[in-house]
Amino acid sequence: MKTRRSLFALSLALLSGGAFAAEPQQVAARLLDHLQAGRIADAEAMLTPQMARAVPAEKLDSVWRSLGELQQRGQARSSEQQGLHLVEVPLQFTGGAVIAQVAVDAQDKVAGLLLRPAPAAKAPPPPADATYSEVDFSVPQARGALPGTLALPKGKGPFPAVVLVHGSGPQDRDETIGGNRPFLDIARGLAAHGIAVLRYDKRTLARPQDFQSGTFTVDVESTDDAVAALEAVASDPRIDGRRVFVLGHSQGGMLAPRIASRWPQARGAILWAAPARTLLDLLPEQNRYLLSLDGDISAAGQALLDKLDSQIAAARGSTPVPASELPLGVPQSFWKSIEAVDARADAQRLRAPLLMLHGGRDFQVPDADWALWQKALARRDDVQWRTYPALNHIGIAGSGPSSLKEYTRPGHVDAGLIDDIARWVEAQR
């Protein structure tokens, strides 16, 4: 989740400070020097006490080493925020490009560290010989319109259309993750099959000011905008309004039946990597998996899991708790609202065909959820099931256990998955 922190980053609380005594870029450079040279004890000595407790030396070393060999360090940039100097340094590892964000306090101590995938380069335009074009498309909403892109087949319409609904957190229209753009791949792939596709920037990214109250629900964050997108694309004269589908990925897949039920004209729903359980059920499993990739979970790792369990209990409890004390820094109102979503029951009630897609290497939404979906929808004869043993959570093929590091490597959504979606959409007449 990401007003909410990225699943693909090591993120630590930033602490307030005052006036600055030394050059923050020098402090950040020393920290990176220590990490690069393997001087973990020296790096740990630079941390504030709170930071050192949050990320023990062994965890810091493990995260750094997981990125591979550092090949290049770019030009540092500084800014000030909440009494801290934030220094951003581009780093190129063998495992991919990342941005190191180091927070330096008034005592020249490191109060925070964020390692996140570097933004992807701007996507190239469609090739000159493409059988589709891309046009700007705005999703109207009373709370503020969202910018988007409509991939439109060339030739005589009207065309069937698919609306893409993102996973958790502030996502752009391409659902960019490191060097990967799953929604761009799907949009252009389906458009080449003669299917229009709308993708749009998520509200938490495009209009963060809409969440300044500090309380919001999953419908405000996702559902309402997806319904507005379906209505908008269906009313476009270039689109066959009787053949508009919703495709949800991850959290968006979990919400897809809910979205389709709120716009009954939806011709069908596609659930890709969709959780069958609540996100608060999945978070401990995801973290336990990641912490055990290198072997047994350490004492420090277990402490992190114990803290997460306490945060989850607080999110589910009846006592008001600040967002800062809850999983991913997300307000309790969101967690309460998404806990109330029963995705399997929503899918059982939905009077529209379903296409279910699952990658065999998906550690975020594992095989256990796939089995729960199959059990819940066993009595329906209008559900098609597609599994892809080599694919990870974002539809990219690989081998061995999947990990966050894998997301930093550029790739493309499997063509077979896109072809399966296209064939299913074409069959829904």
C-alpha cells in the first residue's frame, strides 16, 4: 500500500530535528561508503537510536547485499522536510537502479533511510506501424478528474473496452514498478487485438490533496474512481458501451466484483492476482516470506513480525489509533473499510462472467488464495481459470523463488496472459 509505503522499499520513520551543523550530503556519502565497503558497524554507528532499533545491523546489511554489487553512484540532491535534510542519491546495482534517500538530523545522525526503485524512463510512444493509437482521456469525478490514457484500435469501431484498476498505493496509469509497466503492456497488447483499454493515474498519486483529512475508505481510494472510469469510457462514441469490462490487479482484482456490481452494465470482470483474503491477513505472510528468503528468520526479523502483528491488531481494534502506529502508515478508516470487503461473496453474487488469472510464482497473493477462489466459485459455470507457473505478481516470467529484487529488473507482461485476456473478451458477445 502506498499512501502507504512501497512494498519495494526499505522505509523507516523520519524523525524531526533542528538546525544543521554539517553538510548533509557528506553524511549521506559516508553512510553509503560504509555500506558499500561492508563496514556495517560503522554504518550502524551513524544511525539515531530510534533508527538503530528499527533496523538492526544485520537487516541493514542483508537489504544492501540483496541489491547486488554497486556499480555507480550518481549526483546527490538535497531538500529539507519536517526539520530534516533529505539527501537523494541515484545508485546503480547489478540488481537494478535504486534511489537512496537518507534523512539527516541536526546532530548529523541518520534518522531515516529509504531504498526504492529508480523511476522508469519515460515510456516510448507506440511504434509507427502500431494498429492502435493512444489519446488522453480524463476520468470525471466531483472530487476532481483523474488523467488517463485510452489505447484505441485503428479502424472502424465501436470497440469493446477494458478499464484497468490498480493494486494498492499511489500508482500511475502504467502501474510502474521499477523498470516495469504492467498496465502499459496490457493496454497496448489488448489494443493490438482490437480492444480499447483505459488506464488512469490513481487518486492517491494524482490528487494526494484529496486525502488531507487523514481518514478515507477503500471506496474513496479506489472503487468510486473505477466506477466513474467505466461510466466515462462506456459513454464514449468510439466504444461499444455494451461490452465494457473491468480488469483489476492485486487489490484492484479483489475489488473488481465490487466495482462491477456498482456499475451493473459491466459485461464481465477479470481478476488478476486477486487476494481472496483481506490484506491484513496477507501482510504477515508476505513479510515472513521475504524475511526467510535467506534462511531462518533472525531475532530482529521476528521482532519486526511481532510489531506488525501488534499493528494489525490495533488496525482491527475498536480503539482509535493514529495512522503512524498502523501497518504501512495507513489510517484505521481504510483498514476497517477494506476488512469489510468480502471479495469471494461479491464474486459469487455478481451476475457477469469472470476470468481468473494467477501466477505460480506470486508470493504476494499465493496459491492458497487461488484455492480459496476455486472453492468459492466452484458452482459457477461462467468462470474461466488461467494459471501461469512461471509468472510473478506482475505477470513477468522468471525462475526460482520470486522476490522484491526481481521487480527492479525490467521485463514485460507475458504475451500468453495478454492473449488469453483478449480471447476471453472477444468471446463475451
